[in-house]
Amino acid sequence: MALVEFRGVRKVFEPTKRGEKPVVAIDGVDLDVEKGEIFGIVGYSGAGKSTLVRLVNALETATEGTIVVNGREITGLGERELRKVRLDIGMIFQQFNLFSSSTVYHNILYPLQVAGVPKAERHGRIAELLSFVGLLDKAKHYPDQLSGGQKQRVGIARALATNPALLLADESTSALDPETTQEVLALLQRVNTELGITIMLITHEMDVIRTIAHKVAVMENGRIVEQGPVFDLFSDPQADATRRFVSTLVEQGPAPRTLEHLRERHRGRFVTIALREGSVPQSELFAELVAREVRFELVHGGIEDVQGRTFGNLTLALEGDPAQVEAAVAALRTKVDLTEVD
């Protein structure tokens, strides 16, 4: 069941100055985020992903289309009703957005007060949240006494204060170092698996998507150009924008400059073999070459792991009798996707 639904959604920002043109930030988006999943939205700056998030929590109003959150259509609701909807949505930010003059305890207290949680329940809830994020001993500290990772943990605790059904994470690891990023992502996984909270993860980093997302939508120029299970988009990207993102982590085949250097060091016929889940074993492919006395050398590529599932692209240099090499290539084509490298 979808927790968030977009149907034909457009967001157009009207010009603020004479002579300027309207800006189409979201252009005809259809999207379903299922309950209990981590759904990634990825795109370069200006792709529209942050505007998309602001439409989910109604900080922006859609120009066209319908948006349903947790079974309720939010397009057209008044501010009073929208405040009730937002209580069911948590938000964490790139720059943490903590109150610098308030302690960790009081940063988490604030949303409980806004939500009208009884005083008798507040202290226990704050202790529970700080324990969950591993900061129970930091309750009396101020934000400037914390590391970046600790600040983000406080941000996550604050976002969880009112038991939301949906958590929006907008570039929540972009300001963190790689090790701290992995710690925060592991915490978000716990939020999803242990608390059952649906997460929409907005990022420009494909490694974040690969690490924890179940599904992903790739945005470009306000449109979703491709979406689906993370493994499918990593192993077989279709849209140009998706290929560009995936190429930052996964070898798709040697680039022209790399190929030029490879040919200086290796002789023979270059082919790239795409190994996908369910493909024949590598040993069987190599045995095909050996049986025809075709010499081969792995010159580029490797095997990737995405959440326990593997795929890869291997570029081989083949040498031997031309007829035997041709026969070997033909035989390999019947078993796997094979591309000649010019």
C-alpha cells in the first residue's frame, strides 16, 4: 500500500520580476512510495528533488495534480489541516537545523510540546529517543559541543519524537565524513526496520542509495526519468542520467581515454561481458575460451555487490587464431550480453 502518491504533479514558480519566465520545478511526476520502504530520490542540483520533498510535507503547494500522504489528499487543504498532516511527517536536514541556544534535551522537547504531548510523558519519550540514537549521555549538551554525526543523531531523534509514519531525509549525510555517513545510514536502517517508519531519502550520492534504499527514482529537469528497485537500476540503467549516476560507482566499460591506454598495454580483440544475476558462472565462460585455445586477459571492470546481490562488467582482451576467437565470441554471445569494444 502506498504511503505517498503523486499523480501528474507539477510545480511552477511564477516570476518575481518583470521579464523573467516561470520556472517549472516539477513537471508531471507520478510516484508511489510504499509503506515500510526506504525510497531514494536522486538527482543533480536543480533536478527538482528538494522541491518534491517540500510538496510532500506541503511546504510548497502543487500547481497541478494530486498528492496523497497516508491516505489523505493534501492538495487543497488549509493550513490548519496541513499542520495535522505534518505531525505525521518527520524531517531531517543537511545542516541539522538544531536550536543552537537549546540543549539536546530541549531540542527534542520542542516537537513534543507543539504536538501537545502530556508533560508526564515527555521526559520518558526523550530518554527513549536519546537511547535509541545512542546519545543518552548528551542530554544536557548544546549543539556546538557535538560532532556533526552527533548533531544528525539529535536531528533524527527530534524527527522521531511524534512517532511519524514518514521520515523525510533531505541530503542528511552530505555534510558528514564517509565514516560518520555510514553510521548515520545504519541508524536510518534501524529506524526503518525496527520502528517500521517509511523513509524518503533525498540525495545526490549514489553510494547512499546503494547502501540502504529499496527503490530509487532518478530526477532530471523536474521529471522522473527512471525509477524502480535499486538493484535493477544499478545493474541495468536505462536513462542517460541514471547511467551517469551509476558510473560514479560501477564500471560500465572503459572510457575512451582509458581504452586508449589499455590498447597501448594489451593486444587482441577487446570485448565487454555483462554479468547479471542468474548469468552462467564465469568459470563456464572462461572454459569456452580455453577450449578454443583463445588466450584472454581481464583488462578492465569488476564485480559489484548491491545489498547482497551481485553483477559486473568485465572487459577482456582475446588473442589467438582469428577463426577461433570469432567462434569463441559467438559462443559467449549465446550465454551472456557481450559488447565489442571499438
